[in-house]
Amino acid sequence: MKEAKELFVKNGFSRLKRTHNYYKVDHDFYTVIYFQRKSDGSAYFVNVAFIPSFWSRDC
């Protein structure tokens, strides 16, 4: 995960608190990358979301 952190931070992503989750605001979109670890720790799943900044919780 150290290499992933270096890669994302180098490319302008911010880390969400002390997790392995990253986000970046670019133009009118949030890009979110969420690493989900398998319960036995043998693998990670990568979830990616592109969310328009005008989207709100009230939609």
C-alpha cells in the first residue's frame, strides 16, 4: 500500500484520514478510490467512483 499512497499523492490525490482511501477534485468531478480488503487479508478490491460536484445528498 505504500507504493499506492506514493502514486496517488504524486498525482494530486488526498488521503481520507488514516485510511487507504483517496479523493481528488478535478474540474466539476470528485474522483474517489476506495481499497477494500478481503476479510482474510489475501487480496484487495479497488472501487472507483466519479461523482459530479453539483450532485448533493438531496438528489
